[in-house]
Amino acid sequence: MSQQVSLKQVEKRMYQAAFKDGLIEIFIGSFILIFAIAPLLSTRLGDFWSSFIFLPFWALVGFILKYIRKTVVVPRIGAVQFGSWRKKRLKFFTLLMVGFNLAALVLGFITFTGFERIAPLAIPIRFSVIILAGFSLAAALLQQPRFYLYGLMIAAAPVAGEYLYQNFGAGHHGFPISFGLCAAVLFCAGAALLIRVIISHPVDFNPLPETEESL
């Protein structure tokens, strides 16, 4: 029994370690950029295209991060092929995140096209609820407590932006400032985690063999 508990603890640590290379922070930061940059582009490109152009950007970022994981991270710390239970959980998480991202994009489009018709407080509240719910689910499903902090930080961005708009006249309801700061924090956190992996595991470090967990 103690051996089974010990194996589960080891598996949990391996699962959590798989998301501590900083790459997921960098990808989330690239997604948050849409709320910082799209309002600035909407005047020239229109509300739809100012958001749509981020799709190839995300694809490029995803490709670059995948390449970094393959050539920088895996040679240092190895890779783990998770069993069917973990794979199903990750697939469920992916579907949830797609749903939340679509909801955020739709809400962003509605917001950018109808600022005048929406009550000022309704905009940040809608964004905050979606963001906080999404990050809370991510923290629970991926077993990454730091995601709760990310969720609180990003959920506060719409409210902070509205405050800057109402009190200091910040453009575009303060979104470029508040979401831009959130993206910067995530990029810095991701870079710090990635650098820690590189420093703590030199190139000649013997990585863990690729294994399949079945707990």
C-alpha cells in the first residue's frame, strides 16, 4: 500500500514537473497580447481583423515553443509519455480551454464593437469571470497551483484597465496597459523558469528515459 502511495506521489511530481519549463507561461502571455494590441489595431484593421491576425501569430509561437521543448528542454530533463488516464484528462483540459478561448474571443469582439452600448462595469466583470474560471480549471486539472495566481492577476486586468480609463483617461478602456503588463509578467515568469531548467540541467546532464506511467 505504501509503495502504491509512493508511486502515485512520484507520478504526481513528474506530471507537475512537465509544466514547469516556462513554455506554457510564454504561450499564455502570447494569447493575452490580443487584449493589449488588438484595440490599438482596430482603428486601422477593423475589429474583426485586428483579432483574426493573431491566429497565425499563435501558430508561429506554438511552433517555436514546440521546437524549444524538443531541442532544449527534452535533451536536459527527458520526456514522459503519460498513460491513458492522464491523456484523457489533458484532452478534456484542451477542449475546455478551446471553449473558454472562443468565449473570450467572442466577448472581446462584442466589447470592441459595442463599448457605447454596454454598461462600463459589465465589460470588466464579464472578462474577469471568464478568465478566473478558465485559470481555476487549468490549475485544478493540471495540478499547478501557480495558475490560480495567474488567474487572479489576469482577471484583475479588465477592472484595472477600466479604472485607468475612468480616472486617468487611458485609451481603449486601459486594456493595452493592464493586459500588456500581464503579458509582460507571464513572459518574464516563463523565461525565468526556462532559464532555470537550462542552468540546473546542463547539456551533458543525463536525462530521464522516456517512460510510460500507468497510475
